[in-house]
Amino acid sequence: MVLDGFDAIIYRMNYNQQAPAINISKLHIRYNHHWLFNQFDFYLPANQCTCLLGPSGIGKTTLLRFIAGLQHDKDTEYSGCIITSDDKPLNGRIAYMTQKDSLLPWLNVLDNVLLGFYLRNEKIDIELELEQRAHALLEKVGLKYVKNLKPEKLSQGMRQRVVLVRTLIEDRQVILMDEPFSSLDTITRLKLQDLTASLLVNRTIVLVTHDPLEALRLGHCIYIISGSPAKIIHTIKPQGAVPRKVDDPGLLTEQAKLLQTLANNEFEI
């Protein structure tokens, strides 16, 4: 099989990935003396996308930060256990796309995409394949002609696409995504969902979203969390390969059921 162009890039990114399953147990997170999670257990299957749906403020972003091993402020208390299926630490194996784009205003689009490599002092100038990958991804998300612009010249949706490319190009085994498509119009959102699914085969993914259709298109497993402290109140495992087609009758039926489940639990996502 001979591949070239973008198909070759996808193949190289997905070839021989060994993403771990992740088990989180006895998680306690308290913020300002308020329990977000208490004795919370959470399992992430290897090589699958797990979606989280739940009301704003319940702690979904805080949960991602715990998995990523990020520092927390003095008002937040953490404790819990993370075990991977290969018994290796997650440090160095995670790419995290946050809600805020955090683009550096003095760098252009291309340099913001490659920011992680700069911070790690990796030799970008001699990595021809990395440069090709960056240009190909920017072209795929419609940013080919703005790669030399600064963030102030971009719309919010364009800025979000830059961060998506920055996340994808890291090529990590574990991907944490916090509402990655929330600032995009509907058509662009669907296209980038498809692109993300094609580039993140054989990864362990946690996707926080407020969009039930997005969860159903991309998720192998969907957890609905609610309550205080938060608990998993419902689990959905959609059928079929991702990304599922938006006009699939089965998907639309599942969407109706999911919306009814959310309505019955009387919270807004």
C-alpha cells in the first residue's frame, strides 16, 4: 500500500499507537469546601473516545486537570488514584486541549501550533516531517492562508481551530479535550469532528462536551454525570464506527433518547 499527502500523515500518526486504558479510583476533589467528587470511580477504555456530559460547574474541567496532572490552586483539594493498563505514568503521554485557547499574542499561527516543541527545545527547523504535518493540518482546518497572522487577527472560531491543530500535532497517546468545537459554526464543527476522529484512531480520549449530538457522533462510551458530589447517573454505548453520520436514523433516534434522559434528570448541560 502506497500512501501520499494527507493520507500518509494520518497513517504515520496512527501507526503502532499503544494507548493505555486508564482507571481512576477513589477520587476526591473539593473546591472551597464544596465536594465536586467524593469516592468517584471512572474508567477510560484504551483506544476509545469517552465523552462526558453534565451541567456547567459540576467539575468536568477539574476532572480533566486531575488526569493531566496539572497544579491546582490553594482552594482546591485533590486525592485519588490513577492506574494505567501498562503500568506506565501518564506524564509525557497527554495532549490537553483546554476551553481557553491560550494563544501567545506575539507568535503567529504556525508558531503557536508548534509551541510545545519550542518549549521542549526540540529542533523544529530540521524536522521536515513535522513541518509538513503542521502545514497539512492547517490546510485541513482552513487556516493555510493565515499561518503567518497573529492571534489578534483571527476570529474566535479560527483561534479554536489553531488550538485543535496544536493538540493534534503533538501526536500523544492520551488526548483530553474540553469543549473543543464549541466556538465553531455547525458545518465547520461537523467537518472538524470528522477530521479529529480520523487523526485520533488508537488513542485514549476524554471529550467534555455540551453537545449531545457531538457525543453520539464521536463517543464509544458516554457518561452522563450529575449531582453534588458528581456521580455517573447514566452510561450510553452507541453502536457503529466513529464518526457516525449525522443523518443516520439510528443516531437521530439515540439523540432523541439522550435528550429525553437529560430532560428527565432536570438539569441543563
